[in-house]
Amino acid sequence: MTLWSSTRPGPLAGIRVVELARVLAGPFCGQMLADAGADVIKVEPPTGDETRYWGPHYLDNCVPEDGYPGDSAYYTCCNRNKRSIAINLGSSDGQEIVRRLLSGADVVIENFKPGTMERWGLGYESTLRSLNDRLVYVNISGFGKDGPDAGLPGYDFVVQAAAGLMSVTGEVGGAPMKVGVAVTDLATGVTAAFAIAAALVQRGITGRGQRVDTSLLGTQVSWLANVGSSYLISKIQPRRYGNAHANVVPYELFQAADRHMVIAVGNDQQFARCADVLGHPEWAMDPRFQTNVARVEHRDELISVLQGLLRQRPATEWIKLFRGRGIPVSAVRTVDEVLSDAQVRHLGLIGTYEHPAAGIQECIASPIAFDSMVNENLGPPPMFSEHAEEILKDLGYDRHELESLTAAAAVVIPVGAKFPERSGSR
């Protein structure tokens, strides 16, 4: 198979990834690899990745209509720099296409229910390891590849509940609350990307790939971090603290004269400076507040006094004063404020790409800065099955075979103005 020519050489240049994954965790993992220079081929079902339909908000000229599944804002957040082909994995011809893809691939990512890949003749132990012993096979499941809950479907919201995250998120005395973005999916994508990098390093030593399994449940349980550790040590059930911290005071949300802000005092020296800014340097020697242990014990008393003082000035004035003394602080900024922020822009966290149908678009770029590459020349999220013909030709299929595969509904090869040619090496 001819190696895809990336316009963004990076640490993973020369690595081919086949992404048999949908929605968020798997595609986010694939996007991380693509951002690092890998050739990521996104294999979609004939109806397209589900997130293509998850509006509102679609790229111009890319709403779901006339058989096109759409390019939603949700879909674009985790699919840039990839190529797309839509394959019917339930057909024998579609399965053969995937086998050909995987025979020359370095990594495959899949998130199907346990047993699905085996049913399609694409199981790692039964087929793929002998087909390509250098392949790193990565399964992302909701609840693990085996065990009593292995067959359960896993969505981020469900796993936030099942893994305890919601039980410690929300207002004191209020209902459990999910996090505002799908953090369990995203964390699992990051975990899988790390696992792939580690497996590729080991392959460089041994010459052999391996199977790697991770799950939303496993990732989120591990991300309970200090909350889980506290329970294992104390056997005391963690509770919700709203925007406060269970172990550090003051470390929470406050209302300034005009808007909300957060102050995060991480040690006793910072508290002394905080007290000085607030006009009460004596608090640093007050037995109730002198140490963090004491402040946690007298939490309600201290927070009540702080809140009364902080309401007296606008947040911008407090932030200037606190930052001048090295105290971590921020206004609670809205998304539009964040994405126009000078530091965010300086770090290159907002990138651009040229979409063949929608034109120049901004996107949230990778937060990883490699010396060998920059967040420029980003490839757009692929249109539905946009690269099917080039991928199939690269696999050795001729024109007659392409027509037969299309007629048999084994693959979708788009035609017409809805799928314009992209210029350049992609």
C-alpha cells in the first residue's frame, strides 16, 4: 500500500491508523494521533458516524440532506486531519476491504461490543494477529472486554453515573450532576492514545504488535484520583462540595460585585498573601485560619467573611490584586471570552483549516506543541466517505471492482458536487 503523504510531518509520520470507531472516545483518540502526523483512515458505517447528525450547528453546505449525513460542529471537534471511507462491515466484501487495510496498518482502533469484530471475521486472536503481527489493536469499550457488565452499552453520561463521577459533582445537598462536556469519553481517548504510543515504542523493540484494551469505566474509575484514594484510606463516603474543595480552603467560587470568580489558595503562604490583599493580614496568625487544616475545620466561617468582602469590588480589580501577589485566581469566563483570549491565541490553540464545501473554518487545535511541527496546515474533518476511491485504488481495487463494490452496497463512493476534489497531497 502506498504511504499517504502528510502535509504535517510529526512524531507519528509514517504510522497508519485505521479508525473503526464512532462518536467521541475513539475518534478523539484518532484525532490526537492524526494531529501528531499519523495517517488516520476513518472507517464509517454507510449511514455515517452518528455525530454527523448531532446538531444544531453544521458547517455551511453540510447539513444532513439528500442522503448526506452532514458535518455537525460535534463531528468536527474530533475528526480533523483524517481520511474517510464508508464501508458496510456486515458484508463479506466490506470485511475484505478492512482486512486489506489492516494488513498494512500499524494501529486499529475499534469500539464495538465484545464479539462483534470476531463475528465479522476481524478478531485479533482469530484473524488479525496472523494477518499482521506488527498491528497494535486497540479496543475501547464501555465496561471492559469481559466480566459481568462487558456487554453493556457505554455512553459518557451513563459511565459518569456508573463510575461515581456524578456522585461527587453538583451543589451541596443538590442532585448529582454530569460535567458540562463528555469528560469520560475524552479522558478515555487520551488514555487510548497514550496506550498506542507505548505499544508502538515496545513494537520498536520487539518488532511485534499487541492487543490493548481500555474502557470508559476503567478510565473514569482511575480518574476518581484523590477522591477515590480518600475513600480507600478512610472508608468515608465522598460527598458533593459544589464549587468548593474537600481538602483545601479557600478554593472555590465567589461572587464579586459584577460576576463570578474563583480563588484557589493552595498553601498557607498563599493564604497569608490573600489575607493581606483583603486587608486582614492578622488572619495569617489567627488559629482558626493559620493552617489549611484549621481553615478546613472553620470553612463556613471563613468563606462567609470572604464572600462579604469580595462582593465590594468588580472581579477585574480583585484579579489584578490577587495576581500581583501570586495567588491563583480567574473570572468564570464564558466560551466566547476563552476562545478570543490573548493567551489562548498566543498558544496556538485556535487553528484553521480549509473545508472543501464550507471554506475556511476555525477549530480548537491540539494543546501539544511538538518542536517538529506547528498547528498549521490542519486538514479538515473529512466529508462523508470523501476518500473512498483513493483508498480503494491504493488497496489495489480497479475501476470494475469499485463499481461492483458500490453496486453491492459494500462501500459508499460519493459522486457529484457535494463531494468536491481537495487540492494538495490529500
